[in-house]
Amino acid sequence: MKMFLIQSPFLAVIPFLGLVLTVCHGGNVLVYPIEGSHWINMNILVEALHARGHNVTIMRTDKSWYIKEKSPHYRSITVSVEEAPDEQFINGMIRKVIDIQRGKSSVVNFVNFQFGMIGQMTRFHRILCKIVVTIFEDSKLVQSLLESQYDLVLTDPCWGVGTFLAHYLHLPLVYNVRWLLIGEGHFAIAPSPLSYIPLTGSGFSDKMTFTERFRNVLIFGLGLFYEKFLVMPFYQDVANQYFGQDVDFYMLMQAADIWLMRTDFVFDFPRPTMPNVVYMGGFQCKPSKPLPQDLEDFVQSSGEHGVIIMSLGAFVGELPRDLTEEVAAAFSQLPQKIIWRYTGERPATLGNNTLLVDWMPQNDLLGHPKTRAFVAHGGTNGVQEAIYHGMPVLGIPLFFDQYDNLRRLKEKGGAKILDLGTFDRSVFLQAIQEVLHDPSYRMNMQMLSRLHQDQPMKPLDRAIFWVEYVMRHKGAAHLRTESYKMPWYSYHSVDVIAVLLAAVLLILFITVAGIKFLCFRVCFKQKLKHD
């Protein structure tokens, strides 16, 4: 059979037309981010959206300490506020948590701290709600937002401001999420059996004993109480004021079109999920780049022993003085070179093998062939970068979700966790040597790395696809369950169970009454015959 090649000038244009048709038209994205490490990963999404040709607008306050007013990747709207969540609040909380973990606080001080934390967090959310009111009461700002014709709102729901903005402006809503106002995001949208899904702060795995399950339920109940009676009323008052008395803020929060989850099941425990949950764990990870020359020279000077890097995250630049001296003394006894992100006073026990830096290219160091271990606090970003590069971790958790993150790595054989309550130089030295010399830690992390990278689409590309999907289709309502509109008793079928129980009880009552009636008639007839 002969094949004929038909030549036409139009055929040469087809590939070009196909390329043009697949290009996504630039959209307008309004972003309400959160400070600290949350902004670091939100900024990665912002840069990726900008690279795709979208116009990104960041809304920030004039009290912002992380989010810059000017950037080549976005324009900003700065809202003047009387007060906003600040860095001092976070740092003060961290210092108190460290003292409690080390047993330097009495039971009375611990109880006072807990009540103090509740008070501070309550104040924190009250401030956020005031920011919402400030925005909505600024008629010029609201008019400007309406005229800008945004295609969607992208926000981190750990603060409720972005959720309010989306519903006020009638825009589709996309979350960059792991945490809500209280607790982990899955609990608001997906079935979450407490029998095998550990609460954040519990420190449990998905294999819980009866006692652990009991404590898990107790923690869940306390969280519900705190959310319902101490946090949610502030947000509900704002919802009542601007959306009406019949609008429930928790339902507004659940109504997001797409939930971009900053986790995946290589890192997290398996659990039920929903169609509009998109997993982008490790989206900030990328191949390492060459180090600055001075840092490369220091790394190469380590020879066959390699280097250890230590960082305790964006907020913790230093530890209490005595802890710092213990860490430095332990490092000085190692043959490896150490790169330590530390901004405090130089420790007296610091060895010649340790380099203190204000900032480090963490991702590039984790991917360097001479890096042997990562001493980390257990923040989500650092843990996922360690997985991406297959780097074993020695964890020193300080607060929030850090112990839970490290527990997940420990369960998978990639990390060892230290307790500040028993921390000293010998314990630290023994732990770091175990991580360095036991090959199972590196082997397990490399296995996790292979699993993480073996996927058809990069997590960042997947996240951007779904953001653009929402732009193209003006939302994703067909992926969103309607269960969030149901009251709790309907969601759990309590009303159905109650009706069924009532029916069973009625049948039993009628049956028993019928039997009694028949017995009575039989006995009555026998009595008549006897008489």
C-alpha cells in the first residue's frame, strides 16, 4: 500500500496553533497570605503564577514583617491597621514553650502559661477580625477591589481574612492550606476517624493503643471547645455583620473550591480525602544549585567526613544560652564540618569545625553530595526538603506541629527525635552519631525521596494547574461536597438513627403490649371458666 504525503502551507501552521490554544490567558489573582514560613511557601506559588503570565496582587498590612511592599512578581495593597499579629508574640511564645519542655516551669507556671496562651490566641484572632472590618469599612478600597475584576482569591486559611474577602467579593476561593484557625485542614472537609488519624499536638502515629485513642478523642474535644467558644465567635460576629444572621462562618470556610494541601502520603499517614483536595507536598522543593564560593570552599574542606547542617526555622535564630553551649560543645567533638544557622551571641564552646551563618541556602545544602545529616526543628518546609533530597534528620521539635511532623519521619525510619527535657551534649552527640553511622536512616530517606519524585506531574505544576482550572471554569463547585451545609446531626445520620430506634422501640412496645393483652385475655377467660 502506497502512502501519499500531502504538502500544504496550512499544515506547517497547525503545531503553532496548537501551542497558542494551550496557553492560559493571564488572570488576576488576589492573595491574602500569612507571615513567617507560611509566606515563604506562598511566595513560591506567587512567583510561579507570575511566571505563567498572571497578575498577582498581595494584600498586606502596614505592620507586616515578612511580606515586602514591592516585588517584581506582584503588586501590593497595604492596609493601615492599628495592630496586627507580630513577630514578638511568636518569639515570646517559643521561649515559654522551651522553658516548659525543659522542666524549668512549675505546674502552676505551666497552667498559667496554658491560660496565657489561650488569652494570646484569642487576642490574635480578635485582631484578625478587626483587620477584616477595617478592609470592609474602607469604601474606596472595596470599590477598587471590585473594579479590579479578580478571577479568584488565593489564601492560607490559618487566618480567616482571605475567606471573608472571597465571599465578600463573590470570587472563587483556593486554599494554600495545611492548618485552619484551629487544627489540621482535613478535619473540616474530609471524614476523619479519630481511631487512626492522630490530632496535631498528640504526637501519636496512625497505630494507636486504646489509651492513645482515648487521649486523641479528648484532645479533639478540647479543640472543638476552644474553637467553638473562644475563637469562632469573633469570626461569626463579622459574618453576621456583613453576610447576615443565617450565614455560618465555618460553612464559609468549608466552601473553598480547591484545597491545595501542603502534604502528601509519602510524608503523611493515609486517610480519607475529597475530590477538591489537591496534594502538593514538597512543591517548594527543587534540585540543588551551586553554593556561593565561600560556602562551597568550606564544604569541600570537610574531606571524606562531609558536613552537617543545622537550622531551627524562620523564627528560631537562637536557643537559650546553656542549650546553645551544649550544642556547640557536641559539634566540636565531631570530625564533620558544621554549618549552623544561628543569630545569637557566639558560643564559648564553639569548635573550629563549626560555621555560624545568619542565613543558609538550605535546599542547596541538603542536595549537596557532602551533606551527611540535617539537624532540624521539624517544620513542614524543612522536613519535605529533607525527604526530597533523601537526607536523614535529627529532630529537635519546639512547638506547634513540629513533633508530629518528625514523628511521621520517625515512623518511616528517616529521623531520630530528641527531647529538650533530657537534652545535653552527650545525648545530642550520641544521637547525631547514630544518625550519621546507622545506614538505615539514609536508606529510608532515600526510599522516601524516590517515592516522592516518582509522580507524573511535579507538585508545583499540579498546584498551578488547579489554580488555573478554577480561573477557567469560574470555580469548581462540581468537586465540592455539599456535606458542609448539613447540620452535624444530619451529617452523622443521628436523626435517621433516632427515627429507626424510635420505630424499633415502637414495634417492641406494640409487640409487648399485644402479648400482654393476649395473656390477659387468656387468663381472664380461664378465670371465667373456673368461676
